[in-house]
Amino acid sequence: MASPHSSQERATHDRPPRAAQGLLRLALRAGVGGAWHGGHLGVPQVGLLVPVADAGELQAALTALAGTPATLLVPPALALLDPRGVREAVQAGHELAGQGDPAGVTLLEATAGQAITDWAAPDSAAALRSLLVRGLRPLPATSERPEPGSLRAVRPADLNATLTEWRALGYRPVPLRDLPGRRAGTPRDLLNLAYTRVVEDRFTRAHGVIDLTDRVDAVLRVAPLDHAPPPLPLPPGTPTAELHLHSPRTVGLASRNVLGAYRAGHRSLKDVGRALRERPELESAQAVFAVTLFHRPLEQAGFTLLDLPPARACWYGLGFRLLRGAYGTIKAPSEGTPKMGWMPREAFLRRYG
């Protein structure tokens, strides 16, 4: 007798529960199974992963990627269905990784003439075990926005537009094998992700922080405030704009070249000037300020420094030390006590607008 359940119901029943998939994604972020995390946070390279499901998508990817090597996520079945396309991808300089059922990985390797060591993120613990017994390293789930040293997956149909956008922002797409500083994830990465989601993302939403970090070396964000916090020498109800650093990117840039990080910060002030002129949320801001340990560069950039009340300085100093620990920098800033740097709106726009 036929089952009372429809094929759609059976497929839904067979799919791993959402909670289990979420736990698996977190485990991959923490490096379970040797899952890749990404590369160095201070480089312009992005590991470009391109999933191709069939021969048509493979040819579309090869056309769009002309002259740009990438990591292609290929199902083993393509070794039978389009062996010429698989060999063409290798001859064009692309790295091959797998997706789907890894049972045919040996045939894929034989057809490609190169070892296959990486595989698209599995969707269940059983699928992860299937990868590990074959000596394959899982890739984590990715999002679309690029970050220095990150891994990003782009569909073949989106390659032309995405690559044009990335290059305009200063990013350099490369295969995973060529990503500088590539490494497996660690539990610390999962803790950093939790900190970002629980603290920074919540703060961003609550305070309307405007992200100005689309460009690869942009390091500043700005929050519109409806008041002037002390010790600003302005009436308390004066609208202002508060600067915030993109901490992971700043740490990454500084670890490679301190002067480069300083120049990135200076260029980012021009992004703030553009936002002051163009963003309606900032049109009434009468001053730009930041509370930071890196106040010497602010002073060199034309900001006036103000001492914070001792209790507030101690509180901010503790917060900055926690941030350094969260993002793994071992270099202490040149100043031990935070200060506020500020500049009136018109003076800021004359310099950076």
C-alpha cells in the first residue's frame, strides 16, 4: 500500500532539522573537521568560490572568469557528464573543490588531473563524516559581502557584476589555495562571531551606526547622535557624529603595516566627510568626535583632544582592552589612557569633505 505521505512531505522529513544545520554551521566556524576559516584580515585578497551544478553553469563560469583564477565547487558527476569542461577549468588555472555526494571524488580527481582536498559545506553530521573519512576538508557557509581575507561564494550568473563591484572596492579575487594566511577555523573564531553578533551588531542596530567600510581599506563607521556628550564644549542638545573603528580590519592592517593602517584611517576620514554632506541622518551634526586610545593620529589629523573624566576614562580603557583581546592583537596602542578627539562640522568638511 502506498505511503500516505507525499514526496514533498518525505523530502521535508528527510532534510536535517534547521537547529541541527545551525549547530553544524557553528561547528564549521570553529574549525571542526579542519574546516577553513579564511585568510589574513589585512590583505585585499578574497577567496572566490564558484559553485557549478552542471555543464552549462561550468561554461558560464569559465567565460565570466576569463583571466581570474577561482576555486570551482564541482559535483563529481560532472567528471562523467562534461569531462572536457572539467579539464578546461584546470587548464585555465582554476582550483577544483567538490560539492554534493563525495563518493565520486576519485573519478573527479582522475578527470581533473589534480587532487581534490576541499568540499562545500555539508548539511548534516552524516555528510560531514562522509567527507572526513575521505580526507576532505569542509568549507564553511559564506555570505555575499566581501571582507579582507574572507571566503565568498558567487554563483556563475552573478560573477560579472560581483567581480566588477569587488575590483572597484579594491578587492582581489583569488582561489582558496592562493589566499594569504589561509587557515583552519578555531573555537576563538566562533567566540569572535558571537561577540560580533551579540555586542557589535546589536549596538549598530540600536544606535543607527552607518557602515562606511565597503572599500577594502576603509576602517570607519559613524553614528548620528542627538546630543553632545561631555566633555564636548557644546550645548548638551547639540546633534553630533561619533566615529567608530572597524576593529578587526584595523587590527589586520596594523599587523601588516602600521603606516598603511594610518593612511587607511586618513582616507576613511574622507568617507566620513562625504557621509556628512550626503546622508540625511548626519545633516544636523555640528561636530565629529571619537573616544579612542589612538588619539595621537587624531590630533595629527586636526582633531582637538579632550581629557575624559577619570571614571569614564577607566571604563573606556577596560572596553578597549577587551576589544584587543577579542580581535587578537598583541600590539598595545601607543597611549594607555583614552581621550576624546573632536572637530566642528565646518572645520571637518574643509579638511575632509
